[in-house]
Amino acid sequence: MTSFETIDPGFGRFVMGNAPLKKLATGFDWAEGPAWFGDAGCLLFSDIPNNKILRWTPGTAISIYREPSNFSNGHSRDREGRLVSCEHGLRRVTRTEHDGRITVIADGFDGKQLNSPNDVVVKSDGSIWFTDPHYGILTDYEGHKSAQELTCQVYRVDPSGAMSVVADDFNCPNGLAFSPDEARLYIADTGRMFHSDPQHIRVFDVAENRLSGGAVFHTVSPGCADGIRTDTDGNLWSSAADGVHCIAPDGHLMGKILVPEVVSNICFGGRAKHQLFITATTSLYAISLNRNGAQTP
């Protein structure tokens, strides 16, 4: 039986006591970056240290989608259903075309190399927003140890290819998610590696593709927020050290799905986007909810 922790009684409407937390696969070193492909009926996710993008398809064994993956981390899909990936190894964001060709979306800014793009979302206007902390270049575990040329920032790439900084006051920006109406952007700050920086989720107002505000929205405990997603009602679901936390639009914690490993990232998927897929340290999990994911397509 799945373990839940209810803080706000309303959380009881979001979960179902008879819906099990299923371990779909295990044996990875650090599972990350799940992205659901409904048209293909599969989930793609990364095993970063092992330099692979893996594919989970219901009823079949895990298969390799791409190896080497350039130490890919977070993934998303654009408005045409193409895979958009953050690559630690080559310090870039790429798009996989329908014919398999790789297009580079961004690999530098102001004549300097990016650090190690971490997570990415695609807005309804086709613009690509991604975070660029330094985790993939400080050691050789999730990439290649290299010199840092840029501060850790959040970027937007216009459909025309023009690139701009949208937030530059983070220690290490990580997961990000738009509200269902795209009027708000949530960004997790997981702090610099080997430092004890504040770790929290901030929220920004979005207007004309510019961000304002940036107040602390919620601080996850235990652990910190890494990957985040919203549901259609605007609740924010976040990874944490003890599982997945559900946070109401006003920032208060509603409840937790307890997972026996540290959770790195999440995404909604399945038949009605009512399944929450969870990458957690060495394993891939899933649970059905009474909520639907807001991400598109």
C-alpha cells in the first residue's frame, strides 16, 4: 500500500489509497529528466553518470534510446513533439528532429560556453526556457570537469533563435515549471555544489516573456526541490528527499507521496496525464493520481 502524508485535508482528493506506488525499473546510478511521449506510448529519462537516455514502455523491458547521451539531464518536448534535451557533456541544449538529426539550440552566451544545462521547459509560443547551473562541470561524475565561464543563470531562446538571460540572481537554478496559464514561472534553486546556500523554490510573474518578482514560494524539507511540475489546477509537485511534495498555488504544503529513495525529478504522463512518473536515485517509479498534468504537448 502506498504511503501518503496529508498536511492539508484537501490533499485526500488528489491521491487514491488503492493506487500503488510501482517500481517500474531499477539499477541506475542517478535517474533524472523524465519526459512522457504519449504518441509513442513511452517515457524517456536519463541515467546521467552512465551517459544514457533510456526508454520505458509499458509491458516491455527498459531499452536504450541514446548512448552516449552526452550526459543528458533534463528533457522536454516542443510544440511539434520533438525531444529537447539538456546535455552536461557538451554543455548545450539540443533538439532531436523527427528524422533523428540533432539540432543545437544553445551552447554559449556572449562568446562563452554554457555551464551544464540542467532542466528545460517549452512555452506555448515555442520559446525554450532552461536553467544552467554548474553541476555537470565541477566533477567528472555527471559530465566533464571543466572551467566555469558563466554565472549560473536562466535563459530563454526565442523561436527565432535569439537568446537572452531572464534571471541571473540564483545560486544554482535547477527545475522549472510554468503555471497552467503560463502567467507564473516556478524555478528551484538547489544551491552551489559543496556549499550550504539557501535552497528553495521561487516564483516569478511572466509578462511579454520577461520575469518580475522572484519571491520565495516554498522551501522543501527534507532535502530540496529539484524537478518540479504543475497540474491543471495550478498545484506544484516537487521532488524531495522523502518523496514528492504537493504544494498549493498559495505556497502551502498539502501533502506528500512517500518514496523509498531520494527523488530527483517527476513528470505527468499516461493515458490522461494522470500518472506521475518519478525518477528517484537508482529507480523509476509511477503512481496514478486524481489530478492531471498541465505540461504540453
